[in-house]
Amino acid sequence: MRIDVVMPTWNSNGPYFEIVIKRIVDNIPINKFILVDRYSTDGTVDVVKKLIPSKKLIIIQTSADLALARAIGIKHVSTEIFAFTDSDVLLPRNLNIEELCKILKLDKRIGALSLPLCASRKRVANIMQIRRVLKRYGNVSDPEIIKHGLFRLTSGDLFFALLRRDAVQDWHPPHTLSALEIFSLTQHILAKGYLWIELAEPCLYHLKELRYGTGIRRYIKQGLWTGSNVHLIKIRQKHFFLEVFSRLFGGTLKSILSRDPMGTLNNAFFRIGYLIGYLSRTRYRVWIR
């Protein structure tokens, strides 16, 4: 079966971008490739035009922030199941899209299915939540299920995800939201009674470090950007602070146990930036590319 693919971009033409697009072409039976581009000036659109046949390509250029850009892409989707993929994520070779789509087709309660990053393969809900949900939905076994996680702050990942069009076509995010739009979309899907599952494998390669580096400055900047968008999704203040400190403690403990001192520093500086961004309201709302 062929599916639509939606990719938001903004000056995304890094040294790896052609490889990312080629891997999509090689692995996904594309119906339409929907590029939602924020007037890139670095040749992003030209690369996509070179690698995607024109009859399969829809290009939308807009100044919309990330959440609205995703919503615009959804409006152009025509297939029952479609994919969101980021411009800095490399799909694994020989990705079996048909098998993944079959999961959504067989269980109509699943609204979204995402793949993890190879570097993290993080747990997306705590053990008790997983057990409760598995007890209720016994035939969904291996995937980890997101169901209103810690302080209702749990969200899925959109590095690469398959989504049911009916679950998201009426999503109307805040137009100025440029981070945490995944949280907004996840909660919309869950509120409609669907599940969001994340498989343990296959996993994805996140190439962000090739562009922004892995230093402390990057983690602070990412924290500022994320924290400045919290107000737009109306998370309660007490929940925000609980989430910050619990994840700071949990991330530090995990880094100590795994003997990863840089992980401790990166987690700490991201949370510091996150807190400053939140206290600064929307000052750092947009990450300039």
C-alpha cells in the first residue's frame, strides 16, 4: 500500500539531507510527499525536487510555526495512514512499512505508531501505566503504550511515525506553537480514545548532532526553546515544576548508573534552559535555523 509522507523543513539542507531523502524513497511506497517548508534559503526545496518525482510531490511554503506547519501538512493527506518524518532522521535500511501499517489496520484503536531513536530507545510510560493498559488491552503486547503519562506530560515521538488520518485531521494546535507540538498532538489523539504506541524496534538514527553539535550550549538552547513553548499548551505550573525536577533527578541518576558524566551535564543544562525558557514566557519560542 502507498502512503503519504509529511515532512516539515526550515533550512534543513545539512550534509546528510540528501541521504535522509534517498532512504525515504528507498523504503517507503510514497503516494504523495508533502513538504511543508518555511521559506528555506539553503537549497532544501531543490534537494527534494531533485530526489522526489514531481508527480508525487506537494510543496507548501509557509511562514507557519512548527505546530501549524504539521497541521497544514495533515490537511493535504489523502491516504488512510500517513507518515510524519523529520528532516534530520535517517530511517533504517529495509524498513518494512507494510508490516507497520498492518498493525494500525488490524487494531482500529491505535491512532499512531512511532519508532524510537537507536541511541535512546527510551521508555515512554512507567511500568505501572504499561501494566494497567496491557491488562485492559490485552492483545496489544510488545509495543509500549503511551496513555496520559507522568503528570499528563507524556507525548509520543514524531521522528518517524505512522498516523491514522481520522485521528488527527481535526487537530487545531496553537498557531504560535513551535515546540512541544508533539505533546499537543499526542493528547489530541488520546482524548479521542485512540492509543499511541512506540515499538522497541526498528530504531532510527537522529542526525541532529551533525548540525547543532553535542555541546552544553546546544542543550541549553534546546531547553530555552522547549521551555518557552510550555505556556502555549496550558500545562499547570505545579505539573511543570514537578516534571522538571523529577526528570532532572531521574536523568542524573540514570547517567550515574550508566557512568555517563556528559549525560548528567547535558541533562542538567537542558533542564536549566528549560526552566529559564519557561520563566521567560515566550522569549525563546522560535529556534532560528
